[in-house]
Amino acid sequence: MVLSPYNISDLDLHAQCSYEARTLTRAGYRVSIIVLNRKGFALRRMKRNGIPVYFLHLPIERLRSRLFFLFALPLYWFFIFLNLVQLDPDIIYNYNLDTLFPVVLYSKLSRKKVITHIAEWLWSYENPLLSFLLPRIEIYLLNQVDRLTVYQSRKEYYESSVKTPISIVHNSPDPSFFYPGNRISRRNRFVLLCPSYGKVGSEYLTNVLEATKELQSVETWVTRRSVDTEFIARTREYRNLILLKHVPHAELRRYYSEADCVLALYDSTNLNVKTAMPTRVLEAMACGVPVLVSKGMYISNIVERFEVGICVGENDIAGIREAIVKMMDRDLWRYFRRNAISISRKRYNWLVDSDHFLEVFRSVS
């Protein structure tokens, strides 16, 4: 069985890949991982937790997007195909459209089983030609695989266009990540945390800083990977901003335990983002931390239904300020906290989703 995540960060930060690999190993599957790294030109093989990992290093961040499609992506496809030939897996599990073409090609030539997980819709481009072609290519390729796994928010879309059987698997945190700190006695500050795995949503952090600049007790902690140098230059005037170093995923629990609220403000008009299940929201809930989420997203329905935080317009500075002031009420904060811990224990944790995940593999074995 081979996992083929798109980026090495899927191993380091997007913990879902690591959870899945460990779950399959404990269930008796022999797992290998094929992964892309974005720095340097090199091939490499190593082990993570006893699991072989095959790296292709490509300096994609130094290339423009067009060069990526013309050079880097086809090279990565070739790398995946060669490793599949060498590994000769019985089942191939791949992430997203980026890795789907070589996987489907190999499966047709070798008659192997394929399970595909769609975590991102990478065809949501401004270019009208790409926006027209990529969804159609994706649907054709997905109809060639044996099983498709998606988040609940995207099931309806794929059910209307794909004949492949669909299963629901969420990117829920592992129980080892659950880390509710002791929050009964609080210091005289209110910490907003933005633990991002990329730059998505960082443009709305300025709105948060503007909304809270007069709130002396509020601090906004942001991981450096969430932002770029332009953001740092633009926000120097805000004294309530604290830029954290790069934080490995295993250490995020400590920052969650120090935070009073986790920020998840995105462009709610983007279909790709609108139907996402942000990892930071599920992890915050697991750690008992209330969340501030954009209105109009699928995850905001969960936040409102289970009352684990507040939903607000990502560009509504007055609304953001009002929501944060409201959340600073300790009784309301504790109410959100209790609800977040409860629903995480009952539903949004990897113990629950791992059963669904293994069931998918057993169905094609």
C-alpha cells in the first residue's frame, strides 16, 4: 500500500497522513509513502516511524506557477510512476488531483486497486481555461478509481458527478493531540492564535489586528509560516501582534493550551475554502479552545450547531471586534470550551474516523 501526498508538509504538519499511515500499519498493512519536497533537486529515501518514505526534492517555491505545470508536476508524476513500479503495491492511496494521473495510469497497467482522497480542489483557478478543463479531467480520473474518500461537505458535489463509491473520512485530530489545559484561573490577557499550515487566510489577519488594536489585553499570536514578508512589513505598527517561530505540529498543542481563541478566517466566497474542514478548527476543539470562524463556510455550520465559537464576516472589522469582546466573557468562554471538548470526544477524533478509514481499505482488499 502506498500513500502519495502532494507535499512533504503533509507528513510534518498535516497530521492526517501520519495518522493514516500509522493506522494502516497497526492493521497489518505494509505502508510506503511517496512525497514531494519543495526545496532543492534530489532523490531521497528515509524512514518515519518505521515507514519507508520516498522523497523527490524540487524547488517549486522558486518557480512560477506556469513553470510548475510545464516542468515540476510532470517530473513528479514520473517519479511516482517509477516508485509504484518498484514497490508493486496491492492498493494505492493518493491525495488530490495532483497525484492522480500517474496512479490511475499505473493501476490500469497493473490492475491494482486505487483509493483517492480529495482534500483540496486545486482547479479553482482564476484562469477560465483551467477552471473549465481541470474539473472535467478530475471527474474522468475519479471515475477510474475504486473508492473515493471526501469530507462530508463535499460529498454532495461528487455524488452528482462521480460513479465511484464515496466514503466520508474527516481530518480529525488523533487522541494524542487532545490537550485541554487548565483554564480556570486566567491571566489578564486574551490570546488569539493563528496556527496556519500555509498562507491561506493570512490576508484577513490584518482585519483582526485592526479590530483589536484598542483592546489592550488582546494579543494575536501568528506562526511565521502563516504569513510572508509583505504581511510582516504591513503590520509592524500593531503592537498586539506576536510572530512565533516555525512551530512543528507536535508542539502546537502547547500553543493551543496557551490560547483563548483560535482564528479561522478565510475567503468564504471561494468554493474550495468554503467546503473545507480546517485542521486548526478541529484541533482547537480537541484542545478545548473556542474558535472564530468565517460565516458561510461548511465548518461554520458545525461551529454554530455545537456552539463551540462565533462566526463572523472575515472583512467585518466591527463584527470581529464585537465577537472577540463577547468571547472574553469567561462564562461564555467556558460554555464554548465544554461544548468543544464534548463534541471532539464524541465525533471529531481519529478514533472514530480511523474505523471509517479502515473500512474503506477492507472494502477494496
